[in-house]
Amino acid sequence: MTTARRASRSSCNGGSTMKFQRVKLSNFKCYDDADLRLDNGVTVIHGLNGSGKSSLLEACFFALYGSKALDENLGDVVTIGADDCTVELWFSHAGGDYHLTRRVRATGAQPTTAKCVLETPEGNYEGARDVRRRITELLRMDSEAFVNCAYVRQGEVNKLINASPGDRQDMLDDLLQLGKLEAYRERASDARVGVGRVRDDKQGALSQLDEQIQEKEEKDLHERLNGLETKESELQDEIEHIEDQKATAEETLTQAESVLEEYEEKRDELSTLEADIEDLEATITETETERTELKEQVSDLQDQRESLREDLSETVAKTDLDSSEPDPETVDARLDELQSRDDELQSRIEDQRVDAKDHSSTADALAESAADLESRAEDKREEAAELETDIEAARETIAERREQISDIDDQIADLEARFENAPTDRDGSQSYKESVASDLDNTRQQVTELETKLESERESLAEAEALLEAGKCPECGQDVAESPHVDSIEDDRGRIAELEELLADAREDVSDLKSEHETATELVETADELSTLENNRSNIVQLVEEKEAGLDADQERIQTLREEATAHESEAETKREKAAEAREQAEDCRSVVAECNQERQQVKQSIENLERVEDLLAKIDDCDDDIERLREKRSQQAELNDQRRDQLAEKRERKQDLAESFDEDRIEAARSEKQRAKKYIEQAAEALTEKREKRDELQNAIGGVTNEIEELESLRDRREDLEATLERLETLYEETEELQEMYGTLRAELRQRNVETLERMLNQTFDLVYQNDSYSHIELDGQYQLTVYQKDGEPLEPEQLSGGERALFNLSLRCAIYRLLAEGIEGAAPMPPLILDEPTVFLDSGHVTQLLDLVEYMRDEVGVEQILVVSHDEELVGAADDLVRVEKDATTNRSRVERVEATVAELA
């Protein structure tokens, strides 16, 4: 590619084009693993139909847009038999590098996107929805726009031309971002209608406010409020006067109740004193009875203590204590001594029992070991006897094998004798057979050729003789009298005779070579048989040598086994003697245990006696304590009764004082005052309730009028705000109406500019691919309706073109749209690679050449930096800057991809 072309290419997008750099697949559709790098220029992905070429581009499309790029289920992208698949795409865009990873898991009931990460220069995006949204922002196109603009998928080359005018208009408007202007115009229209509806609602609300304000102004609210407040003030003065009189009555009532309460308190106290006096007298009598009972309990305890002392004396006599009533500390000390001795005996018994058990276990183990050694000695002797028998059998086998070796030597000598007069030796037999077979094939082919040629000559001779008999020249068909070639028939007969002679010689050679081939086959078989016999002889010799080598070792093994058996028997006898010694030691230990148990019984009896002494001493002490406690309690009860007698005297004196302090006249006067005060308070409460209810009614009426006045002021404020809002809504309505008209006008202007630019670019491409006299130009109207004009001015619909011309026309249209989007109306825009998937499906050979011109034009003149073409057609290989081969293994049904460096011949 020339420098000028490279400059043209880079100028198309100013270095901001999106380019695929690398795609890596794992378990995606028919690919187990694939890793492909993509460079600038035209990359042709070539292979047979069904090899998996299109799947590479589908993987790139899927990486960008996920499930939106699929016509099938999400799980269909996972290779059959695999649990998940992964697609990675590296691409550059606007000077930055991006890496996209999608992984699909198909192990559950529904396939899911297990991972979706887009790594960008400004950070990472995760999740299928966020990644797809970011890709759409980067490319300024969603998956549908991508297909309509940059990705001509297999079988969809005629998509635009087959679409209805309305659908085609929507597709192109969306690609050229004009659909957004229509959406904006519709939004402005909706906003205008909404503003108008709100304005009308506000106008209705203003009318309602005016009616409400007029209704409230007609009520004279302020005059009504003044009258109500005057009545409320007068009523409040009456309430306060009654409340003052009621307070005086309540004070009189309180004083009378105080006198009566004092009288009731004294009566209660007098009653309480009488009850207390009665209780104290009863309590004193009960306490004196308890003191008598306590004195009897002390006497009983003294008798019990004397009995315990007699038991103690008898129990002490059974011990080795000196005193008849020993000290508790002495008893404790003796108990400690006996307990210590008991522990010593117990410990010794346990030790002796353990030793006895150990000696018994040792004896059993030694006896068991001795029995095992005797068994092993018997096994050794049996093994030695079996080895002797095996040695005899081996010697017999060796003799038989030597006879076999002698027979094989005779057979080998007979077979080697066959090569003494043979045409080849043993090593060259196979090559000799192949050489003879080759000569035989060549000779048979020569026979076939001679037979064919002879048959042809005979047929020619028969035709010539027939012509000669008819008076015609056998060569030119002229009359014999006029032809100079009549004598050539004899030459034909001579050639046939030569061919018959050559054919006979060749057939004889075939017969000789067949015989020679049979001999060669026999020699090859003899050589194979010799190799087999020699191999068998070698194996038998090896077996004989191994057997003979093992005889001496077996003989030594027999001697070793018998020596080991003798050693085992000797060791077994030693262990039996040690076992007897261990059993004697165990018996000694059991005797010691019996002696210790006898002494321990005596110690335990002494301990029981001392514990009985200790218990009796403790009970005697308890009796002493109880006697002292009961005497102290009896003394305390005497003191309590003395105190109670003093309290009884005091309460009798207080009772006398209270009985003398009662004034019956004062109490009666208090009762009369209380009754009068209560009656007035009840009357005042009823009057207050009635007047307070009237006051509350007035206050509620005042509050109602006040609220209405506040509502009137609020309505006036709301009316001012509503008038201001109506003015703003009227202004906003006019602005939205102007905005709606502006978006419609702008869309029409931009569509016309796009139509003119697209028509110009389409005609440039059209002139390139239709360099003939059939068609003149193409017209594109404002609704993107396409018309093709012939040279004679006759208009044609694109559907009237032939299948190949229609497909090429659509490719031209798609390329023109791509160029329009790439160059933009007001500057370059970043575009993805131009992708053509099987664009030759509907093209014949002549149109394929025009397609090549179109691809080179887009690369060299338009400057598209990266074009990806998928095709099985060999003619497209010549247009490739890079070639990628795709092949499928018929056995595994898996595809593999290989990048091929384009040769100079291919580029030419």
C-alpha cells in the first residue's frame, strides 16, 4: 500500500476510528480455543462453508452487545458438552485501549452471564447492562444500529433495499441521529400540550378563587367578630365571680372536715389502744408459758448428754486411746495416722496387683511368641521342601527348552538355505518385492495402453477399408481416383502388426513379472518367518539362562530356611522358660496383696471406732450448746415480758387521757358547716358548667370567624400567586410551541443535507462498481426512496435489478452510509470496522470482481482503516492485507483458526 493511500486512510477519522485488535474464545460455539490478532487494512477470514468463519465475527459482536447481539438463546453460544464459554475482545477507540470480557455459564436451569467486565482508560464497568450502555455511548450506536451500519451479516445484504420506505427512513434517521430530533419534537409537542392543560386548569382554579373571595366578603366577618368578643368578655366576668364564692365555700368545707378528721383520728387511736392492751396481756401470758416449756427442754437435754457420755466411755475402751473422754484433737490425729496407713496399704495392694498383671501379661506374651516362633519354624521347613520340588521341576524344564532351541536352529538353517540361490538376500527381500511390484504395475499399464492404442488403430483401419471398398479415400473421403492418400492403409496395417508384436512381448513380460513377484513374496514371508524364529529362540535362551541363574539362589535359599527354622525353635524354648519365671513372680505378688488386705481390715475397724468416738464427742458438744442456747432464750423472754408490762402501763394511761379530751358541741357545729358548704359548692359547680359551656360556644364561634378571615386573606394571596403562575405558563406555552417548530425544521434541514451527501457518496461508489453503459445515476429523495436511472433516462426500482446487481447495489449503499457516518456532517466521527460476512452469496464471478473494487475503494480512497471480510470465495483472497484460515476437524466437529501471511502473489 502506498504512502498516499495510508495518508488518505488515516485522514478519514483523524485517528479516532474504533479498531478490533484481538479476539480470544474459549468454548464459544464450534471453537474449543481460539486466539486471533487483527491489524489494519483488509483482513479476509477464509474457509469452507460451515467451517466456523462467521462465528469469529459473531463473537466480536456478542462481546460488544451481549444477548442483544444474538438471534438464538444465550446458552447456544456455549460449546456442546461444556459448562461455560468465555469471549474476550481487545479494541482501540478514540486513542484509548479497551478490554472486554464476557463469560456465560450454562450449568443451571437457565444460562446466565457469569462475568461481564469492560476495562477502559477511565476505569472499569461491570455487569451486562452497564457494559452495554457504555459501549452504546462510545460507538454512539446500539446493536441494531451497528448491524445496519457497520456489520453486513450473512444473508442480510439486501436488508435495506427490501425494507419498506418507512422502515428504511427510520433505520437511516436513527443511524444519522435524526431520530433523536423527532423524539425531541414530540417531547416539545407533549410539553406544549401539557403546559396548555395546566394553564387551563389554573385559569379554572382562578375563577373558583374569585367566587370564594366574593362569598366571604359578603359575610361582614370583622363586625361579627367584635360582637362575639363582647359577649365572651361579659360571660367571663360572671364565671370569675362564681368561682370566687365557690373558693370561700371550699375553704369552710376544708376547716369543718379537719375538725371531724381530728375527732375520727382520736376515736381510731382509742380503739387501737384498747386492742394493743388486750394483745400485750395475751403475749405476756404466752411468753411465761414458753419459759416453762424451755425449762423442761433443758432438763431433757441434760439427760441426753449423760447417756452420750456413757456410750463414749464404752467406745473409747475399744480403741488404743489413753483417756476415757479424749480430746477431739487427739482423736483427729489418731484418725489421720490410721487413714495414712490405710492409704499406704491400698497403694501397695494396687502396685502388687499391677505387677502381678504385668508378669501374667509377660508370661502370656512369651508363650504366644514361643508358639508363633514354632509355627514360623514349621513354615520355613515347608517352604524349603517346596523349593526342592521346584528345583527338580526347573531342571526338567531347562532340558525341554534346550531341545526346543535345537529344533529352532534346524528350522532357521532350512529357511536361510532358501536365500542361497535367490535373486536377493534376506535384508533386501522387501525392497526387491516392491521393485518387482512396481515393474509389474508399469508393464500392466503398458499392456493397457497398447491394447487401447491397438483397438483404436484397428477401428481406424476398419473405417479406412470400408471407405476403400466404397471407392473413397480412407484419409480425406475423396474419390480414390482423385486422392493421393490411398496407399496409407498399408502403413496402418504395418503399425497394427507392430503394436500386436509389442503387446505380445508386454504380456509375456507381465507373465514373467508375476512369477518373479510370487518368488519375491515367498522370500519376504521367509524373511518374516526367520525373524519370528530368531525372536522365539532369543526368548527361550533368555528363559533358560534365567532359570539356570535362579537354581543356585534357590539352593542357597533352602539352606537359609532350614537354619532359620532351627534358630526359631531354639528361641521358642528360651521364651517358654522366661514365661514360667514370670508366672512365679505374678504368684508372689498375689500373696503380698492377700497379706495387705488382712491388715487393712484391722485398720478399717480401728478407724470406725475412732469415728464413732468423734461423733459422740460432737453430739455431747451439741447438747451443751443447745442447753446454753435455751437458757439464754428463757432469760431474753423474761426481759421482754418486763418491757411489755411497762408498755401496758403507758397505754392504759394514754387511754384514760383520750377518753377525757372529747368535745361533742364542737364536733356537731363542724358537721353543720360541712353540709352547708357542700350544698353551695354543688350549686356553684352547676352554674359554672352552664356558663363555661356558653363561653366555649362563643369562643368556637370567634375561632370560626377568625379562621374564615384568615382563609379570606389566604385566598387573596393564592389568587396573586395564581395570576403570576398563569403569566409564566402563557410564556412557557409560547416557548414550547416555538421549540416544537424548531425541531421539525431542523430535522427537515439535516435530513435534506444528509440526503444530498448520501446521494453524492452513493453515486461515487455506484460509478466505481458500475463502470458500464447500462446505468446513469441514482436519485435519493427526502424519504430515502431510491431510484436507479438507465442511460436512456428510464427509471428503475432497485428491486428490478438482477440478483447480483441488487446485492452489489445494496453493498454500495451500505458502504456509502458507512462513509457518511465516518466523515460526518460537521467533522469526523469514530466508527467501528467495516464488516462484510459472506458478501458474495448472491454474486456471480463478474460481480465478485466489482466487489473487490468496492473493498479496495473503501480501503484506499475512503480510508477505512480496518475492513473484515468473511468468505469462502478464493477471489477475495487477492484483496487481503491479512489472511486468516479457518478449518473444521471432521472428527471432533471443532474449528481452529490460523493467521496466514499474505504472499506477494496473493496481493498482486
